[in-house]
Amino acid sequence: MKRPIGIYEKATPKHFTWLERLKFAKELGFDFVEMSIDESDERLSRLKWRSEERLEIVKAMYKTGIRIPTICFSGHRRFPLGSNDVAIEQQSLTLMKECITLAQDLGVRVIQLAGYDVYYEEKSPVTRERFLQNLRQACDWAERAQVILAIETMDDPFINSIEKYLAIEKLIDSPYLFVYPDTGNLSAWGSDLLSEFLIGHSSIAALHLKDTHLVTHDSTGQFRDVPFGQGCVNWEETFHVLKQTNYQGPLLVEMWSEQEKTVEDTKKAIQEAQNFLYPQLKKAGLI
């Protein structure tokens, strides 16, 4: 069985139906697509899809042979688990429960969670404690549903390393909680990749491939829309570390191409990323 390589939904044309999107991914040689449910009303409404709409997506997966094994659920950026507002906190839990149910219906195995206690509010020990309490509840739901929750290493200091995630994992103590590292985010914070992947190896559910610009005393960095090879990620070292630490999981090419004017422009942007990444992955013996 070969290592699966996927593409982020937001790298594909936004106007596509799911059947068109999966066909597009297949044409480009990908094995799966990661669905996005972000903080926008449009994408949050997916949690309310009717049974017929969910079935159409399942049929599209079977028709194309392209899976949707993961959901990038960043809706908690707007409705965070650690919110000081009781109404927002309750909404965060409602959305979490709905996302787990959607994952069950679609056959999604992993829901990626944003590693924020709060995003638009002021952080405090109270928001951290509330986040942990509600994450524990979310893990109980996930365990009953047999759906894995995986926290992304973020563009935010709250959980910006695998080491910080492991402290959360120890506190929550759930067999259904994992980490979803992002190569760009880890590199932007100056993480020691070998140490990170060695200590976190058994807790990694999947991996994002992304480039970024470094966080410094004078810069907050740049965490998206950095072309591959033009950021701070040392790709040769990164892939060498993955090989050394025997990472066998999927690789997800995370990029944003929805803003491209035509489908051909979008395809070209993705192919440029593939042309950069694939030779290095092959050289490292990862594919």
C-alpha cells in the first residue's frame, strides 16, 4: 500500500461540486481531499447537510475512488472551546458534536482541530482550563463515534509545537486524541524538527506540508500563501527527519488556490507545488 498524498479543499476551485472536486484531485494524481469547515457561515452550514446531501458526497467518493478521510475543522476559531462567552462556548460544543456526526456519515476518520483556547478573545488561565474541559468532552463524543480528533500545531503560541500538544494529550488522556503537525507552522516558530518528531511519533495522525516565513522579534511571520521553496522550511531536513523517525502516515499538500481566476490557473499552481515537493520526497525515500 503506497503512502497517500492529498490536497486541501481550498487549493481547488471553490465553485466545484464535490464530484467535480474529487475528479479534479484524481486528475492531478492525488489520493484524497481534505474537507474544510472553517468559520464562515457558508462552510459551517455543511454541518446541517441533509442525509441526501451527505449521501451524494459518499457516492462521489465511490465513483471517483478519491477519499475524504479528514476534515479541517477551523470553525472553533470563531466559536472557540475556551470562550468566556457562555453562548459561544455552548455553540462550540454544538458544532463539535455536529462535526463528529458528519464525519461518521461521510466515513471521515480524522477531524483536525485548531489549537486555540480562544482566538479573538484575550487568553488567560481560565480560557485554557475551559478549553481543556471542553476538549475532554469532545474526546468522549469522538470515542463513542470512533472518530479521531487531531490538534494542529498552529500559528498561535497556545499549541505551536508537538511538545506543547503532548502536555495537552497527557492531561486529556484520551485514546482518540492525536496531533496533526504542520511543517510550515513548526518551522516558523523555529522548532527542532528531529526532537519534535521523535517525541511525538506515536501521536501523529497526519501531516500538513506547507511553507511559511519565520517568526522573529521584528516579524509575526507569515503562515499561509507562501509558495513552496520560498519560505523558511528546510525541506531536505524536514523529509530526512520524517524518514529517520519512520513516519508512515499520509501527507497533505496545504495551499490556497481558490482565488485563482481560472481552473487552469488553479491546476498550474498545484502542479508547481507537486513539481517542487515530489522530487524531494522521492529523494528522501518517502514516496
